[in-house]
Amino acid sequence: MSDVIRIACAACGYAAELPATAKKLPKALQCPMCGTWIRNLAAEVEAAGQPAPDSGDAGATEDIVGYLVAADSKTLEQQYPLRGTKIVVGREDADVNIGDPTMSILHFEIEKRGGEFFIRDLDSTNQTKVNGQKIKSTTLKAGDRIQAGLTFLVFLAK
């Protein structure tokens, strides 16, 4: 299945799959493994329309290749636009800086090659997980849930 959106359960790590061709994505769904309700951030972004760039972006959206959408325990969401073909995510000195002290300074990298995205752990202390699985490197699909330190991010391709 190549055209699916995977939504990982934060409780058990199970990745529920939804068809990417669905006309309307559900805002939440119940995990078939543990019964926990899974919040679908991709549907929330879709319902709101195209995510707005940060105020410092001043309309420079043509080089944005995707977004990382983060939610903390208070469900305060932050959107991080991804620009270029290689994006490093970390605690500081990265292309995308996330203030999580459990995240490595340079934690992981997302690379766009053609129409595909790949994620690679940058030898981080607390490792990188995609849909609950520890990775060294793997392909990345829209809706994949990334864990770096204590931060959970949903990847959205543009």
C-alpha cells in the first residue's frame, strides 16, 4: 500500500492506516489494538487548509516541501515548515530547532529525493522512532509519526 496515511497510537505504537485518497480524513480514530483515541493532526491541518508559514517566512512558501506538526502534552501545536532537500532537526543549530532537552543537538535528518522522503537518525542519544519503531534510516510517508526525545511530530508532505 503506497497511498496511505499512517497514524500511530501514542499509547501502544500501532500504526493505523487510512487511504490517502479519502475525501475527508477523520479528526480522530480509535486504535484497533488498545482502544485509545488517536488524534489525527493531518486531518486537522487539512480541515484548516494549507498550513500558514511562520510570520518570518513573508510568503516564501515555494521552497517548502512539507511540515512537521508537533503536539505537546497540553496539545499546543507548533508547525515547522521544511525547506530544501535536506533538513536537519534537533535541539539547536539545526534547520528546525525544537526546544526539547531530551533531543540531541542534531537529532535526525529528512531528505527529499525525487518525490520520496527519507529520514535518518544522526546518532542521537535517545534515538529516533517512526510509528513506534526505532530507525537508523527509512522512507517517510505523509502521516508518519516521528518521536525524537519526548517530542512527537507528524510528517506532512506538501
